[in-house]
Amino acid sequence: MTVLYVKGTTLAEKGISKPMVKPFLVSLGILFLFTMHYFQHNPGGSGLELSFNALSWIPFGFAITFGLLEIFRQHVWRYSRLTVALFVCCVLLSLPLFYPQAVSEEALPRILGLWAGWLFFVGLQQFAFTHKQRQRLLWLILAAVWIQALFGWVQFLLLEPGNPIGYDTVANRPYGIFQQPNVMASFLATGLVLSGYLLARIPMYRGKWSWQHLYLLLTPVITIPLLVVLSSRTGWLAAVVGSLMMLPYLRQFGAKAQWRIWSLMVVLGLTVSWTLSSSTDWSPQEERLSLVSARAMHIPQAVDMFFNKPLTGYGYGTFEVSYLTQTAHWHHADPTRPAGMAGLDHPHNELAFWAAEGGIVPLLALLIAATAVLLKVKKARAGTQLALVGLFFPITLHTQLEYPFYHALVHWLIFIILIYWVDNLTAKYYRKSIKHLLPLRMVVLLLPMAITSYMATTLYSGYLLTKYETTRPINVDYLLKVNNPWAWHNRFEWDLHLTQLQIGTATQNAGMINEYITWAQEKAKIWPRPDLYKNLISAYLALGNTSQAAQIHQEALYLFPSQAATWIFTTESAPTTAP
């Protein structure tokens, strides 16, 4: 007997499920258009200490989830050779986490961010985007640049002293949401370069201009003046070199009118900068015009640390304490070598950072990853390679002079999207059938809920800590309501134990002071800050233990001599409140 009607039965052919392109792009749209612009009062810092990063992790988690779910829904994993190469690099970068000298809990957030980036890259590859959808990824980046540029203009021209967001109108360096001028500068420079790239990819029909052309042509006018007043040498160099890399591409693939008018708009942006400086009496700070920088000291010091322990490094999560103790040793052995900078938890060079902490293995991994991406660029169409390098240049330059991936999650996402863009231009995708992955599918479904819960409590706890630190008289209830101390372990522990020391000193409670001393001595092993040492000295003086206080002062003089030499203590010295 022949079965003629099989629809809805087990004999029916299994078709391919409709891809989850729309929810994936919506997640990225929410991130670039909304969450990355969120402001909440905070004391500064990096990573989840900045509220826009914590909130942006929520749609980022959903984007990763939709990408991975696409594998399980289609039962096929799409990947390229670059996927495998980057996977190997991520494994190599993770290996030093298991070295005996590593402080895993300090380095784990960085490694999780690394693997989240790789999973995001894998998720991007699962979708067979149309040309319009793929280009929309770049348009979202440019839209975010415009939003931040408008925010920067408001900061520079309209905000007054005592404004609600605490913007410094005296220094008046419009850092947007990023709270750090160089991070804003590399973000704007990326948008500037991207505008030229996209302009060449949008043809003119019968010589007519569209709203997209106008949008792209106005980008230099809105970004360049901000880049000038930001006084960021990193931003200046990134914008100049990136724009020069883009011009040949514009000339070759864009209409003659397009590249000429884009160049004129760059000139117009510079003209607006000059007019702005004349009308507002703005002038760049003298030190911003000099090439002298603290980087000239601490980057070579980090490189020397690598050469001192090239095989295993000093241990993931130990850079700050290892840097201070090693540079102190070098300085006291040879006074011509400078002492280290207190509070430096990153050497402002990504290669030196991973190499100093993890040795040769992570350094090779980073170089392999860079080589793999450059080989993909080399395979791109003739005449486009320089422009593709130009897209990466602002953020790549910034990683060698600071640490943008830790300051802003969006920089990491843009970097991954650009890697995907380059790979997609020439990639040959392989397909591997995936079966029996129900447990993993359940884990992936739980991922956005776990990330959302963690980030929501991070934001709430940050709000409570800020309220606790700024409310006078102090209200300990704020501190007791903190429900995510793990995300704020340094700040939470500081506030908690500082309160303990203040109460112990005020009430002459030796037990509370001794508890603070026990904590501070352990904390100094991984977080040796001058204020921690000052409070430790104050604690010993409060107990009348002047000899131990003097010993701690000597240790502080050894680690950070320029700061500790100015400290003056009495038996009534009050604890320092700033971490």
C-alpha cells in the first residue's frame, strides 16, 4: 500500500527551521541603541563597575543564546577555519588559569569574557544573513557612534557645573557614557572610519543621493570636532591613520563625488573644530600635545616582567601585586630604574599584560589570532585589504596603549563583529551535523536568565554601594542590602571593613580593629593600594602598636616610595575613605 499523505506524520520530510535572525538582530539593536548608553552613578573603574557594561551584558547574553540555539534548532554547526583557529587561541589563553601561581578568581571574569566573545563569533556564523542584514551590523555600530557623539556635544556645550551626571565641566573632555576620554575617542574614530567604508558600499543610482549617503557624509562633521576637544592622542592617531587607510578604498569603489565630498566633510569637521576652539576659548592641555606619558615607563616595565619569567609569567590575576613588588625590587637594587605606579592593575598594553601574567603561551595565542585574522584580510578582494585593516585600526591601536575591552563591552563586541565581517567576505563554511544535545540546549536556554539575574543584582548592588558612600550621615542599611557582593568584591569589602575600622576606632573596640587588620593584611597580598596601607597603619596606631605601624610604613615606602614618603601620622589619624 502506498502512503500518499504524510504531512504531520513521522514519515514527513523534516524541513529546515526558520532561522532566528530577527531576535538575534533585535538583541544587538537593543544593545547598541539603548543599553550601552545607560547611566547610573558610580565611582568609576572598569568592567561591571560601569553600569552601561552590566546592562549591556543582558542583550549580549541573549544574542549569544540565539546564535547557539540556531545550532540546536538546525542540528548543524556552521564554522570556518578561523573559528577553529580562534578556538585554539582561546584554549591557549585559558591554560595559564590553571598554573599554580594564578589567582583564578581574579582572572576568571576576563576568561569568561574571552569565551563569550568566541561564542558570539560562533553565533554570528550560524546565520546566512542577507547582504542587507549583514550590513545592518555595521549600521548599528554607526548609530551607536551618533548617539554617543550627540551626548558628547551636550556635555561639551550645554552642561553646567553641578550637572546631574557629575560631568567635569572644567576639564571639559566630553567622554560620552564611557567616563574615559580615550575610550570615547577610539569609539568615535571607529565610527569615522566606518562611515567612509560604508559610503563606498552604497551605490548612487542615477547620480542621486539618499538619506544614507547624507548620514554617512555628516559623520565626519559630528565626530571630528569631538575627537579634537577630547585631546586624546590615541584618538587623534587612530582617526588620522584610519581615514588615510580608507581613502584608497573610497576612490576605487565609490563614485567620484562620494570620496571627494567625504574628504571635504573631513576638512569641514576640522574647520568646525577650529571655529569651536575660537568661540569657546578652548585650547588643548599642554601635556596632551606632548609624547611624554607614563606609558613610556610602565609598558617597558611589564615587558621586562615577561622577560624575567617568560615561561609561566607571574600568574593570572596577580599583575598589580607582582608589578609593584618586582619594580620595587628593581628600583631598590638599582635606583636609576623607576619605582612602579601604585594602583596599576593593567600595563596599558594588552600583549604585555597577558605575557607578564601568563608567559609565552598566551602571547603566542594572541599573535596566532592576529596572524589568522590578517591572513583572512589578505584573501579579501584586491583593493579592499587596506580598508579592512583601517576598520580594526582605532580599537587595535587602543589595546596597545590602554585597555578598552575592560572599559567598554561594546568595544569587544565591535571587534568581534569586524572579525566576523572579514571572515565572511572570504570564508568557506563547513557544516557538522549535531545530534543528541538536549542537555546542552537546556544549559543554553538557562544562560540568558543567569546573565540577566547576575547583571540586575550587580546594578542594584552598585546603586546601594554608591548610596552608602555618598549618604551622610552613613546609613549601614544600604551596605546590608547588597545582594551581589561577588561582582563588587573589592569595593564591597572595602566599604564593609572600613566601616568596621571607623566604628572600632571611635569606640576603642580592639576586637573590631584587629579584625580589620587581619583582613587588610590578607587583602594587601592581592590588592596592595596606598590607602589600604595608610588605614592599616592607622589601625595599628589606634591599638598603640607604633612599632608595627612603623614596619607597615617601611613596607609602603618600599612598594610606593613617592606616596608613602609624604604620609604623616599621629595616634589620632583617621582612616582614609577612598579606595
